Amino acid sequence: SPYQKVRFDYNSSNQPQEIGFSGVWDMPFGKGRAFFTNANGIGGKIAGGWRTAYTMSYISGNAVSLPQAINYCGQYTSYVDPTTGALVPQSNAHYFNNNPKCYANFPTNTGSFTALPQRFSGNVENPASPQFNIALEKITQFNERYSFQIRAEAFNIANSPILGGPQSTTFTSSVFGVIANSQNNFPRIIQLSAKLFF
């Protein structure tokens, strides 16, 4: 109907925050540098040519869909203790208000109404965690033609897990509003490489 009001809702793929940093540092060791500047021969080869690089990224999680039910407690973002009525801080066991007693099914739509309930609250997002990567490399120049590089890389060096979202948003489910203890991103990965340039 042209007289129906337009309702805006969050997109399920919305991730409101994203930030990243990266950098490269040529270490001050070796010939012409602040430290060991007069090193020659084998000592100079060992001292010089060091470089480190890093990246840091953080992307917030997608919005968690609201339980498609009537919320009698009126509180969604925090768990309501059924005994005391107090709000309990967010945890993996209570990622939002998952007290089943707060919810009830919508009544049967016998009038063929077209209005839809809100899908996302906009203030409960799937888990997220900053990710840090770092690399250390050493380049040794033998003459104008030959150089040798060794490089170590560590991805997710802090081994920060990103867990999945709530296993269910159906209030009759045994895992309603519960985060599974399973890692969705890759764990810490360390790799080594060597290259000969000529």
C-alpha cells in the first residue's frame, strides 16, 4: 500500500567499525646505522640488514538477529536473572538476554498483517577480536649481484580467538543465546622462508 510507512532496519552484513595499522622498521644496526656502524667482515654481515614489519586489524562483528518472539522483560542486550531480576554482564553463556521466561511466540496472524517485527537491535554484535601479525627478516648482501634473505612470519601472534555468534536465537532451543567454544579464525601460524637473489 502506498500509505504504509517505510521501516528501516540494519543490514545483516553491517560491521560498523573497522580499523587497521601497518608499519615497517629498518633496524638501526650495521654499517651506516646508529649501532655497530663500524662493524666489518662477518660481524658486519651479521649485524646489518634487519627489518621488521607488522599489521594490526580489527573488524567488529555482524549484528545478531533478534529472537522472533515477544519480549516481556523488555531487556535484550543483557541477561536478566530470573530470580533477582538483576542484569547480568554479557558472557558466552548469556550473550544477550536468553532467559526463556522473558519470551513468548507471536500470536497467530489471522488477519494477514504485513508488518514485520524488527530483525536486529543494532547494539548486539557477533564476537570480534584484534588480530596482530608480525614479520622479521634479515637480508645479507654478498656483492652487487647476490643477496640472501631469511624471513620469519607470525600470523595472529597473540593467538586471539574469534568465536562464532550465538548458536540459536530461538528461545525454545537449549543453546539459545549461547556462544560455542569454537574458534572461527585461524590460530597462531608461524612460518619461515629463505630466498637467494641473483
